[in-house]
Amino acid sequence: MFVRQPRFKAGLFQRSVPLTPQVVGRWLDPQRTVGSYELNHHSNVVHQRKVHPVKVILMDGMKKHFLLPVDQPVSANIALICEKLGCDKSDLGLFLMDNPDPLRDDLSIPEQVESLDAFFFLQRGCFAIEGGIKATDQYLQHRDEILERTHILPSDRDRKIELAAIVCHIEHGPFAPDLCSNISEQLFEMWEIKNDRGSIEMLEGEWLRCDGMTKEQSSFRFVQVCRSLSTYGAATFPAVRSKQ
């Protein structure tokens, strides 16, 4: 007896297509013949799964795995992630580590990245940075604006400690217990964090989470956390006494 098996969701994908700097491949249309693509023996065509697990770092820093239809545009994948999380998808973008620009909404993930094994950031503020500003330059700008209070310091203790830990990793290197003990008091005062055992333990944990990240990666992570804050973009101004 013949039993019809469910069709395996896969398709032909051509890698290394020199279309634009942001496009690294393309899906071949199943309605077209292979010959219509003018492929040759140098063409790199693979049998690619259309549903694939994708590792995503959410706005709160939590890491999750999602089974996504990677043949669909990024916008559809973001909508599916938000549907599973029960959150609003407006103004969210999917970012790749070390790249301040979000993935294009109208293309699929494989068409824009070399590997689906990378971690992606789901963050607010999906806009391109003009002029190719480096993540380290953005980090310095965001850090100074927060510490000089020209931008509002986040009120949530956990987010302040997360940002402070990333700063420690960038400016002092990998976590070391003695180093953490020496700078924690001054650090907590600078970030307006209550200096207690719970805060110290959380700082140690967040600092350890940065282990293995380069300065560029840590800088980009700092910028992404800043963009995810509800106070992002809100500025402060000095109070002026009325002359009356």
C-alpha cells in the first residue's frame, strides 16, 4: 500500500550571488527551470531547508531558538516571533552581530547572511546608520550621553547593571573578581545603583556573560541595549530659575 509522505520543505538556494553587498544568495523559483538561471559549473547551488532553527537575542538579553520559515522575508519572521512572544512588532528589526544596520525586511535571512548558525538581535529602532559609523564610536556617544545625563538614565536596576557590565568588559577586559571588587563602588555611584550584595552578584554575572566578546561586539551590544530602553531618545535639559 502506497502512503503519501508529507512534502519536505526545502528548495534550491544559490550562494555567492554578486547582486549587491547586502545580498549573498537567492532562492531559485520552483516555477522556473534550472536552465533559465544560466548556471554553470562554478555556481554554488545547495538543497536548503525552508524551515530552520534561528537563535535570537531578545531586547531583554534572553536567548531563544525559533523555528522560522527562512524562505520568507525578514518582516514575516519578525511578525512570527512577535506572535509567539505576544508583543508588538512595530519598529522592530533583526540585526546581525557587528552590524549596526538591520537586515532588509523584503529579503529572507539566508539571502543576507553567510550562516544561519549566527545569533541575531531582535531590537527596536530598525534604521540604517548613515556614513558607516563604527559600533565603537556609537558606544562612546551613547555611554557619554547617559553618564553626562544628557539622556535619561534607565530607572530599572537590572538594565543599569547590564549596561555597566558591558562598559566594564569594554574598558577593563574580561571579568576578574579582584578587579570587580576594586571598581564596583565607584561604578555603582556613577550609574546610581544601590551597592549591595545582590547588585554585586548581578554585576559579576553580567560581566561574565560578555566573556569571549570582542570590543566591537560588546560595543554593538551596548548600543542595542540602549536602543531597547523605553527612555531611548529622550533628552534631559538643565532647569532654569524663573526671573519672575
